[in-house]
Amino acid sequence: MAFGSVGNTGGNGGSGSDVDYNAMNQHILDVWGKKEKRSLVGIISTIAELGTQELEDGHMKFTGTPEEKQAIIDKDDGQYFALVNKDGDIVESGGELHKFWKQKPVNCVAFTVDFPQVMVDKGQFFGESNPAPLRMVLNGELRFLKTDGSGQKELRLNRNYELKQSTQEFGSWSLKSASIPYKLAASAGVCESSGGFSRYDVDKLLGTAHQFEVKLSPYTSGGKTYLNERISFKGEPAEGVPIPELDDSLKGIIQINAENDADQVKNLRASIKNTMRMSSDYEGSILAKQIEASRGTTAPEGGDQGENKAPMAEPEKKPEAKPLAAADLDLDDVDFDDDIPF
């Protein structure tokens, strides 16, 4: 399956004002247990097309001479230089000199991972009990300032997994072997005989099982309890490790220019929808209309019925979408309704 172009979604409807997020997050922590970090087998439950997304400027360490640097600057073709520290952040001093360049927008994708070993009942806090596996977003989530100038924050994805292909590694068009979609394909054993994995086969990853390191911890601010979620892909499950089953009703593929399952749209995470808004393909798309039609309804299948997560720090890259560190977040400005996935 090839992901086509993607795009932008309206704000989430519904009201989260009566939801006891403290109690819901405490329930999740109680089910999770005392061990903050666990190694679990998870199932790819959602593959969501994010559309054509702008990319941060590419960069690499510059080892040329001062004369070569000046020649690049004189070209005035959009390339520039900056100091970068070991964490990849631009700094004013003490870092390595890197050359930066503009990258073309590219189609991207997001994945959610379900853990059937950890059954939580978020539905009870929305009026109807509905136990379901704990679901996390593999791309990670961060709070960013909204682009509408309101000063409010919204959850968006930390990383957009690019569906950029090349013929350099495998002799045929393939995703890069260093990319997460390719690594998932290698783990699931669905690569081509040449070793490559095409963007047109991304749907083969749905329902595949992989080993993940998962961290879930509480964060308290202003008397409210938030959740910090961390998930990282570790590879294929070890031989002999039981593979948990995930009901087919919890698996789905979301495309921007296709008619999607209504329940899957209702259960789509707010961070994914908000990231889709950043795409140049979203406005006027079939999915945009579906999301608008689903506003004000309740999530039926117990996927994600609201989130109240701690804001997380992120290096400052783009001033227009600067993530906020926890210490900088004014919780009175947070639009909590935007965390509800419907």
C-alpha cells in the first residue's frame, strides 16, 4: 500500500472538563505497577499517514577549510553553518561546526503500539467501562505552541518517520535501513529478497510484534498528576517469548485521502491529528471531513479516550513551534480538551 498525500485537522471536539484525569492517570499507574521501566512485546496497532511534512534542516559535521566554508557562504544557496553539541542542539559556543541545508518536504508516517499484557480502563472515566490494551505512540509526543497565535499548547509528534526512498543500499527503491519503518520490517521479516523494503509495503507492518523498552512514570504539577511515556524499539522478540494477541478491531490504517474506518478515526490520538494539521495535504482531504464529522462523539473501542501527559523538554529548533520544558509550562494555558482523541 502506498501512502498518498496527507494534511491538516481541525481541533478536537468534545469536552474533557468533567474528566478526572488525576484518577485516570493513577489508574494507569496502578495497573502498570511499581517498576518504572519494562521490556515488553508490543503490537503495531495503527499506521497513520501524516502527509507531506516539512523537515528540519539537515546537517553534518564540517571538516573543510575556512576558505571552503567561506565559498559555501558566498554561494548564498540556503546552506549555513552553526555549532552543534553532542545532543544535536545548536549552541553559541563549545560545539562542533556543522553545515546545514534545507530539505524537501516528504511524506511521513506514525505508528501506535498496543500492549495487551497491560489492560487499562480509560473508558470508566468517560462514562462507560471499556478495558483495552495500553497504547503508546512510537513517534513520541511533545507539547508545542499552537500555530494560531493563541498562546495555548497542543500535543504533536516528537518524530515524523519519513517514507523517503533510495536505490543506494539495495539496488532497488527502498526505505533507508536506518529508518524505524525499515527496522520494523526487518524485525517482522517482511523485507524483499533483495533486503529492501518499499514504502508501498508499509501496511505489512500492521499487527506485527516487536520488542520495546517502555517507561511510564508520574509527574506532578499544580496538584495534578501527569504521565511521562517513553517507548523505544529494540528489535524482534526473543525466540520462545509468548506473542500477545491483539483483537483485529483495535488495528487500523489511517490515510488522508481514503475513506477510513469511523471507529479508528474516533480513536486517533490527538498528537497524530495535530501533526497531520501541519501537512500541506490535509485541508479538504477525506480524513479531514471524517475527523470533523466525528467531533463531539465518544471513542467507542477504548483506544485513547483522553490524555493528560506531562509536558516534556525538547531542544529549541524552530522558534515558531518551540516545545516547552516542564518548568516553562503554564498549565492554565493548556487546552486539555485538545488531548481528547475525538
